[in-house]
Amino acid sequence: MPMRTRRTRGARLPYGTLVTAATAALLATLVTPAGARPEPAAPATASGPATASGPATAAGRSVRESRPVHSYADAVRESVWVDTGLDGDGDGRTDRVAVDIVRPREPAAAGRRIPVIMDASPYYACCGRGNESQKKTYDAEGNPVGLPLFYDNFFVPRGYAFAAVDLAGTNRSDGCDDVGGRSDVQSAKAVVDWLNGRARGYTTRTGDTRSRATTWSTGDVGMIGKSWDGTVANGVAATGVEGLKTIVPIGAISSWYDYFHSQGAPLYDSNPSWLSDYVNSPAARARCGAVQDRITAGTPYSGDRTPAWTERDHVRSAAKVKASVFVVHGQQDLNVRAGQFGRWWDALGAHGVERKIWLSQTGHVDPFDFRRAEWVRTLHRWFDHHLLGYDNGIDREPVADIERAPDRWTTDRQWPPRTTAPTTLRPAPGSAPGPGVLGRAPAAPGSAATFTDDPGLGELDWAARIDSATPEKAGFVTRPLSRDLRIAGSSQVTVTAVPTTATAHLTAVLVDLGPDTIRDYGAAGEGITTRTDRTCWGASTAGDSACYRETEARTADVRHTVVSRGWADLGTWADPGRERPLTPGRAYTMTLDLAATDHVVPAGHRLALIVGGTDKDLLDPPSTTPTLTLDLARTSARLPLVGGAGAFALATSGPHPAPPPTHPAGPARRDAAPPAAVTGPRLPGTGDAR
């Protein structure tokens, strides 16, 4: 039977909804902190409930937007324990993971089912989520009261359910966290299955009373989360589970091997087992020692690839992904480094997965904290399209948003742009002491450059000393550019090197040489400063505020900017899965994969390629101190240049502008530096050092 409606000016609202919407708005006003700014008003042209449509577009399509017509104060708040089918802690019964749910009461009362937004995380009790480190809160009976982040506040009034899943071993869940392995992924996949009627859920952790989601859920799920949470979303999508319609991984891992190693070279002095111990609940720590021992044994510090690493590699299963993917990543993220999104993006594209991407200048930062209003607007439209099926045009808009300077963004119809082409650049000796030359012409046979690994120096030291002949690096530069040159995508640097010792690590970096103002990714906040004023994004209750502290860009004036990085253990030259001792004096050829990036080197600046050994604070040193000699005739860089070789030729010919003036005086300062916490693995979701 059709639902009766009452006509209002410019909208059609379900009978009885007018009072509900007004009540929700009043409640939100009553609990908004003094001085906080409320959620911006929705566009007047997009009114009506979750099932209403706005005016037709010029193309004749109907633009639709879900609206906050449901009461957040009266929403159903419940906990369900979903059976994962695994017995990770070996106690003889299958593990149940806790799912805290907030959903509007009105749809179920009217017999309508709704989609679900899910954030599966290990951090809800140990560490907190978001810029303000929020944790879940419960009442005296254990019912959920407050859930971190704005997702429930904003989307529940708009006709979505929000589910916050505790990964196995964490907070109120059974089992043991296994740091990206089968248990992590199954923790969330089982919930997707339960929402679709394929798995069992219970009203308590140990009881037999069933809870069924199919009475209120459509089974359509969108997963979202920053870092570890987004990593789980990647992993669940890679199973191809039915019902998962979209994922939004923010600063997320696509391969855990590449979080701890880079082509055999260790990025940290540990393996993943300590992360399991950190996020497990106190009870899980007492019972999960055997799981942590298995993680340690299966993920060796040597960098050898093992079945345990393969299990934690989601890129290899990109062909199974059925969900659309909205990738968000900081190009200067030195926790979950930018290579993670590049490999995932390329693999998804190769298999025809619908994609969207935002690339910021920040480090490990959520877009809610560097582009808040546009992020909420875009995320709203993304979920409306993929979970409610609204034709709002987001699938026809530019695929990529790129931050060019602090708070200045550009867009591309596709990414990398269609005119991007791999272009080979070659290093050669210079005509005077100092850096060599980077250009298209190959070096003469026999040309060489030599450096000695110095673990006390890193990429920023090398860049600052590029115009000096220093012993710790080999540097090569273009002439000042006559026009802008854009790099978009993943680069590779192939080297032929002769080591003096049995072990050696290599680093290759691309550097934009010239003054600029960038987000200060090396400072606290990794490119943002948190203010004291708040803005509100959705409805609030006394126990769950939708109001968050505002942020602004934190900037630094620099003389050079690292564009992309790559690291490798030369001992993996023959087999990327196993390190072998090197023979001193023998030449080895290997290709280093550099992280994906999108950067414009401005006219007047120079582009540099630097090859060194240990990259201080970003790469662990080898067991020896090697000197390496590069055969320049067999060394090259393959860069994704927009416009290809022709663009490079134009940018390195003709008159060029005078170099821009350096930034005003003041004491000489070190350019933006990697966060100090990079010296040990940071929790992927928080940035905290271990």
C-alpha cells in the first residue's frame, strides 16, 4: 500500500515525518555545545526524505539526496555478536565479534529496510578514533551510547544504519587480532554476511538468542575507515563478498608486507606481532600468546616473503573486488606510505573496478580534518549513489581531486591523466664537481658515481646538499625548467650497482628543487593544526556529540620537496621474495618501485634524482656499511610524465625563468622532517609510536 504523503512547499514528506524532523532538529540544537557552528544547511533544491527526489537536471536526470528526516535521539541503539566461524583463540567455540549499531527507528516501523555504513576497527577501546581519539561508550547495561566519529550522527538521520565492529580480540569481541590476517578480514566479512542473512548473530556474547538483520537491513553495505580500519575494508572487498557495494579506505594498507618492508628492506625494527598485543583486550592478551608467536614466526625481519605475508596482501586479489572504491591518501604519509595506495589503485584499474581518489599534501590525516565541508558533502553523495542508488551525478564527475598547495585543489577526469606516458630519464656525470645531469641522453659507457651508506643522513639531508659533492649520495639534476612538468603515477628507478660488502640497502628519491610553501607533514598534526572552535555535522545526543574541533593547514616554507621515494635490499635483486648475500665487487641490477604521486615541478625549479643507502628514520640500515658504485650507463628512471617525453623536452629547452626568490630570512632551518615517531612502527590508525 503506498505511503500517504502531505504536500509541503518544495517537498513531499511522509505523513507524520514533519514532527519527527522538527523534533530531531530541536534536539540537535539543545545538545550542540555553546559556540559550535551547526551542520550547514542542505541545498534548498534537494529537499525531501531519503526516498524523495529533487528537481530534474538539464540532462533530464533526477538529482536525489538523502535528508535528515529521522530522529537521531530516538534511534535504535543495539549490540549484536556475530559468529565468524573461526576459533582464533583455540577455546573450542567459534568466535563472536561485537557489532554496535545505531539505526533510525522510523523505517523499520514502516516496514522499510535501509543500507548500512560500517567501520570495522581494532581501536574502539584501546586507542580511540579520529583527531580527538574518541572511544566507544556504553550505559550501565552495556548498551552503546556514544560511537566515535560523525558517521552515525550525520547518516542515521538520513536513513542509514551505522555499524561499528570490534575486530576479533579487541574490545568486546572473542578471538585474537592477527594484524591483517584471516581473522581481521573475517571479523568484518562475517558482519556483511549477517546483514545479508548468511551468518548468525546473537543478542549476547554467549547466549543463544538470535538477532536477525534482514528485518531492517537491505544488505547493502559501505565500509569506511582510516588506516587499519580502511585496510580491513580493502581486505573484505578483496574477498568479493556479496552485499558490499562500496569501500572508502583512508590512508589504508593494501599489503602488510609493504607496511613493514620495501622490496626486502626493513622499514621498522620489528614485525607485526606487537601490534596484535597492543590492540587486543586485556583478556585477549592473556589467551592469544600462541597467535602472536605464529605471527612472529610467519613474518620474519629478514624481509623474505612467506605465506603469512601473502595472506595479508590484498592487491593480489583485486580481481575479486565487486565494490566501488573511493581512495583517500596523504602523499606525504610516512606511516602508511604512499606506495600502498598506488599498487591498490593500479590493480583495481586493471580489473575495471569503479574508482575515485583524493590525494592530499598531508601525512596520515583524515579528510575530515583537512577538507571538512567538501569531504562530508562528497561522502554523502558517494554513499547516496552507491547505497541508495540515487542518480546524483557523482559517477560522472572528475575521478581525482589533487591538493596542489595547502587548501588549493585541482581535479582530473581520470587519474593518472590520459596523456600521461612513462618517460625514461638517465643520469650522467656533470661537467663540474657537484651533481650529475638528469636528462634523456644516456651516459657514456664506463661512467660511474660512488657513495657510501651513512645511516645518520636521509633524504632531506641529501636534498639540502644536492649541489655539493658529498660522499653519502649520488645526485643528478635537470636544468631549471622552462615550463611546469607534472609527474602523475608510480615511478621506477633501475640501478646497476657494485657493492663492497655482502649486504646493502638502496634508496631512490625524486626531489623538486626550489622554494615552496607546503603542508608541514613533519610537524605534530602532519600538516594540520587543531583549533578550539567546533563545527557540528549531524544530530547530537547528550552522550554522542556531532561537534568536532576545527582544523587549519599547518605550513612550512621549504627549499626543496621530496616528491616520491622507494627503498630496496639489493640482496633481493634476483628474487623479490628472498634476500641473498651479495658478492663484493660484483655488479647487480635491480629496479626500485617508487611511491605513486601527483606533483607539478614549477617552471624555474629543477627535478632531481638522488640515489643513496639508508634513508634515516625511514629505512633500517644493513648489517654492514657498504660503498656502492653505480654504473650510470645502466641506470635510469622511468617517470609517468603528463605529456610524456615531449613535455620533458619542452620543459628542459628554451629560456627559463629566474629561480624564484628564497623565503624571507631568519635562522636557517631544516626543511619539513619526517615525524620522530617514524623511528618505530606507529599504530596505523593513530600515528602513535610504539
